[in-house]
Amino acid sequence: MRQTMTSHVRLEPGQRGQACPSRARGAAPRVRVPPQPFTIETRIDQGIATLVLAGELDLLTMPVLSERLMPILAAKPLHLVFDMARVTFADCASARLIAYAGRYLPAARAPVIKDPVPAVRRIFEVAGLADRCEITG
């Protein structure tokens, strides 16, 4: 079975990344950083479920990831791969969700975290979750 879906979550202007109107006099202005959309592509092929994630994983986007992960885990894939090469930020709660997803795999296999950027890899390490995952790349 091959399945591909994409989810987009876009923050409304003003939710984050805006200049602080109450900054101290003489302080350097803050840079406005537009929010990055969070996307998930899912594929299930020959017992391997792959979730290609992009953007930021935080309290706003974690429910979207959780919702997309539930039917994948219900399909009982042999392996679960999170391609995180395009994830720019992950909080501890999102890392925990990913790390503990392995409990629902046959034989409680560790999920694979593929190509995380150093900051995302560090979250798994600092949170004590790296031993629950197979981190590659």
C-alpha cells in the first residue's frame, strides 16, 4: 500500500516572528522572521512508514503530527521513519511523541530519525530520548 498526504499549518501574521513594540530605547531592532509552514508527507510502502516533516515541531504543530501518526501506527508498519532533514526546530514534547511512537510498532522497534539538523538532534539527546530512537545522518 502506498499512501501520500500533505498537511500544512500556517500561523497567522502576528502570532510570532513580529518585532517587539516595547523594546528598550537604543536596542537593535528585532528581525521579522515569517513563520515557516509545517508540512507532513506520509508514505507506507512494503511495511515501512515514512513521515517527511518540514518546518517547526512545537506545541502548535504537535497535534497535527499526532493526528497523522495515529492511523499510520494503526496500520502496524514494521518500521517507522521520520525524515527530519527539513525540520528547523523541535521542542521536547514533539521529540517525546516521536521517540515513544516505537512502543506501538511490532517488537517495539525504535523509530528512525533520519538526517536531523544538529539543533533537532540535540533536543533528542538532552531530553534523554536518543536511546529510544535510531538517529541516522
